[in-house]
Amino acid sequence: MEIIDGKSLATSIREGLKSDVHKLKKKGVSPNLAVILVGEDKASQIYIKNKSKACLDVGINYEEFFLSSDTTMEQLLSLIDRLNNRDDIHGILLQSPMPKHLDINEAFRRISPEKDVDGFNPVNVGKLCLNQDGFVSCTPAGIMKMFEKYNIEIEGKNAVVLGRSNIVGKPMSLCLLNKDATVTICHSKTQNLSEITRGADIIVIALGKPKFLTRDMVKEGAVVIDVGINRTEGGLVGDVDFDNVKEVASYITPVPGGVGPMTVAMLMSNVVKAATRSIKNS
Ligand code: NDP
């Protein structure tokens, strides 16, 4: 069994990005990410702080736009329009969750696909679906990078994705399908879940249910990727019962130190990609 070290992999990716940023700056382009946060969600504030630290570390400029929780849709869309029109902004990130009166899908649609570094605009989702080059949601992109770096074979494997959210489960399934896995997507209405997971060579779990995946649900030698982040009284835990599942898995990601740091590294990578493309398009 090997524990996939997302933290050190993310560090090495960020080192590589530093030199890309340096080269871009020499060409007169300073990669710049705009982050919009609406409301006062505590977890979002922590995520944003981590992202800003990572940006600064890599040399990416970072502009924050904090909007109050009573912001109207018109105000939000008008900010997105302004950022879309600014040549010095290469990426726009809209932090979720947003207050319920705002339509997050409409907001994602409004972000220019060229600046959609989170890969949530339907144009980029469509490109992923068609296996064309675009921006891919950062968490699945980070997981695919882990598979690549650890030489984990995907082609022809039975991959089971637990969770069908637009930001993790669905794009994850498409990424695996695009690499020729046979993909099964499970959700809250799935029946005989354990039977399905026991047939999996690769399991990616993104439910938000602490220690949901237990040893008896995993085949000997399976690759187990834990996306879950759950704050419990015992600290931060994933969706996998790590201590027991690691006894049967061939590769497994820890929480923390697995998928999380890779998600942030992929965001940086997408901002650098957007800034590089802006030169080609100008
Ligand atoms: P969502 O709440 O949007 O989706 C959860 C999914 O789990 C849904 O598809 C739901 O099914 C399914 N589900 C819930 N209960 C069950 C069950 N008992 N059996 C089978 N399926 C179930 O979550 P997200 O995708 O946004 O996030 C999932 C987890 O990943 C969270 O812990 C989140 O914090 C974490 N996360 C971590 C990231 C990282 O970088 N490490 C990045 C993003 C998220 P249904 O659709 O039927 O309701």
C-alpha cells in the first residue's frame, strides 16, 4: 500500500508554476486572479485565505472582492462583467456557497469561459464532456494529476465515483471516462452501493460523510481517492475510514494532505494557463 502524498506533489507543481510565472512576467504579463466572496461563510473565508497564500507563493497577483450577503444578482453580474472586461485579470473565481437568493448557475454562466479557472461555466463543462481542451474543475484535475504522477493505470479499469455534484462527482466521472475507464456514478438513490464499490479498481469518494467508505466495501488492491472534508469533534476527517481501508487499498489519499492541496495547485495552474492564453489571443 502506498499513501499518495498530495501535499508534496502539490508543492512540486507549485515550484514548476513559479518558473512559468517568472517567464510570463518577463513577457510583460503578470497573472492575476480575482476572487469573489458573497456573504460571510466561515469555511469559505478559510478556503480563500489558503488560496491567496498559495497565489502569493507562486507569484500570482490576487484581488479579493467581498460582497455583503444582501448583494443583488444585478450587482454580482455587474461585477463579473467588469472583471470580464479587465485585460489585467486572467482568472475569476466565485466562491461557493452563495446566499440562497442568488442564482449561482447564472453567475457561473456569466464568467467568461477564458477566465473560468474553476471550470464551472457550461462552455468548459461541455468541452470536458466532448473531451476537448478547456478548463477542468480543479479537484478532478488534481486527482487526474495524482494518477499520472503515481503511474496509476486508468484505461479499462472499473472506476466508481461516489457523489454526482457539478463541482466534483460529475466532472470526475468525465475525466475518468475520457481516459477510457468504465465509470459508474453513485449517489444518494443508488441501491446496493457496497456491491458496486467492491467491484471497483478505482474509487473516488466525494460525499461529505465522515468515514463512509469502510474496509468491507473495498476490493483488495483498489485505488482509493478521498475528496471528503469533514470537520468533526475528532478533527478533520475524510469520507474514508482511512486506518482500516488502507489495509486493503493499493494506493490511498489521506485527509488532510491528499486531494485538498492538489485542488489549490490546479487552481494556480489554471490561472497560469489563462494568462498564457491571453498572450496568444492578444
Ligand atoms: P455535494 O453535497 O454537492 O454532493 C454530495 C453527493 O453525495 C451528492 O451527489 C449526493 O447524492 C451524494 N450522497 C450523499 N449521501 C449519500 C449516500 N448516503 N450514499 C451515496 N451518495 C450520497 O458535495 P460536494 O461534491 O461539493 O463535496 C463533497 C465532499 O468533498 C465534501 O466533504 C466537500 O467538503 C469535499 N470537497 C473537497 C474538496 C477538496 O479539494 N478536497 C473540493 C470540493 C469538495 P444526491 O446527488 O443524490 O443528493
